[in-house]
Amino acid sequence: MISHRPTVPPQTPGSFAEQAAPASFPSLRMRRLRTSPTMRRMVQETRLSPDDLILPLFVDHHAGGEASIQSMPGVMRLSVERAVEEAASAAALGIPAVLLFGLPESKDAAGSGAYDSDGIVQRAARAIKAACPELVLITDVCLCEYTSHGHCGVLRDSGVDNDRTLELLAATAVSQAEAGADVVAPSDMMDGRVGAIRRALDAAGYQDRSILAYSAKFASGFYGPFREAAESAPQFGDRRTYQMDPPNAREALREIALDVQEGADMVMVKPALAYLDLVARARAAFDLPLAAYNVSGEFAMVKAAAANGWIDEKRVVAEILTGIKRAGADLIITYHAKDAAAWLREGSF
Ligand code: PBG
């Protein structure tokens, strides 16, 4: 047997790898993998798909057809009929799920419109489920759109009463499940809500419905346009005694861990962009599906800058949504969902 033994100097452990690897410039050139669109496509690490997107919809008892929202160009408050059309067009674009928010007929101190079996979200849920049975129907569970004071729970001594609110949130989730919701998504940030909702759903026979918990939801200025859309701004004070304090990352991981313990099927970080570190940390720490909410203020900034011609909307939306996915989110709730799905379809992202 002829052996061709290369004449190499004696190896010390590790040095062969050093020698074999083109360690640095000029033998190493990162630009080689960027030379053509096809090459870039081949080495692309993160690929956005309509499957990643969830479209929020605002259903308004008082909207005849649709009403525009000044701070959210292109987003409408919809009648039940128009909401069904929007849900169908999202489904046709390959978007797997919509998330329903409701503006009730009237508001009161106990937010009773939220758990009314004939409430606006319940009616919309029934209509959407009948028209698009294949679509995953997610409903927001919170009282702030339904309370006259605009807080996410009921009040006692001018504060939000956590434990009394749990009963109402659980009743809301059950009435939404009854109306056809596949997934209920509590966004109130009361302690113990995920467990309370899970127990109530199971007791009512809805063991098959999932909970997407807004686990790490921060008290954020980025919700401003949503509050115009949902007419849900608190009439006094703010949400800082229940939503999280923006500087706290370890606490966010504790919140997520608690929701997992209480039975959440999916967890969420919200808002997305100023909290991408938490999306990445949550991805590393938990194996559940992880959602991130690209919230109304994030959407409004893109729309305003694009309307002024200061940014290219399509490019910026592609970067934002890809960035959220690259950080580790499996699901992105975004008002850009329909545009993004259409751009993805035509391959122009
Ligand atoms: C309800 C709720 C809010 C959002 C989602 N669910 C508003 C808030 O907490 O004040 C915000 C969504 C957005 O800004 O797009 N609690």
C-alpha cells in the first residue's frame, strides 16, 4: 500500500484545524456568499412566511361597515360582516389566524360586554367561524375595551381588584370559547389569570381550546394608537400596577415561567421591537411556541415615516418582521400581516 504522507510539521492538538481553516482576510472573504441574489437566497438563515403572521381585527358594535382609525392608516374598525370579509381575505393570503378585539355597544364599571354571550366579539367569532372554519380564531381576553374607566379589571378603592377580575376574565374566555374561539389570549396582566382561565375552560368542557398568554406585557407608550382604535385609554391613572415595568428582563422571564406553570399553551412578549432581547431570551429558556406583538405604535411609526417618503415601507416592514422572527418568535401579531403576506406571495419582500 502506497501511502502519501503529506509533509506537515508535527501537530500540536488543535493546530491542524487552525491551519485548515482560512482564518482571516485575505483568504477569508465574507463577501463571497453575497455575490448574487441566488447565492444570498441560498444562504438566507431566516425566512418569513405567511404562516408566521397573525392579523388583529377590531370589531365595533357601532361601525356601519367600517370606520378608519386616524393613527393607524389602513386599519379599520369593522362591523361583523366586514370582519368576516377581512378574516376570509387573510385566510386567502395564507395567514393562519386572526386575533379579535371588540368595541361593545356600551361600557360599564364591570366590563359586562366582555362576557356577554351576545357581545360583539362573541357575535363576530360565530360569524367568522361559520364562514372560515379552517382559520384559527384567537380572541383577546381583557376588560379594558369594556369598562367605563378603561382599566383592565374591576376597581376597588380606586385600584384594580386582581382576584375579582379573575372571575370575569374566566367568564369572558368561556363565552368566547362557546362562540367558537380556538385560542383565548389574556392581555390583562392580572396574577393567576392563566390558571383561572384554564380551570374555567376545562370545567365548561373546552379542554381542547388553547391559551396564548400575553406573559411579558410591558406598560408601554407604544400602545397609544390601539387605545384610540379600541377607545380603551384609562380614564384615570395608568396601567403600571399590572403591566410590567420596561426595564425588567429577569422579571419577564419569571412571568413567562408562571404562565407556563399555570397551563399556557403559547406565550408572548409585547411590544416586540424595544423588547427583542426578551424574545431571544424567552426563545432560549422555553420550548413553547413564542409570539411577539408588533404593536400599534410600532405600526404607526412605519406608516407615518412612509407617508412622508422618509422610508421605503415594504423594505422596512420586511426587516422588522424578519428581525422579530430572527430574534426567536414563532408567531408575529402584526397590523402589517395582510400586506406582508401579499408581498411574500409575489416574492417582492
Ligand atoms: C388590552 C390590549 C392592549 C393591546 C392589546 N391588548 C392595550 C393596552 O394594554 O393598553 C395593545 C395592542 C397594540 O398596541 O397594538 N389590554
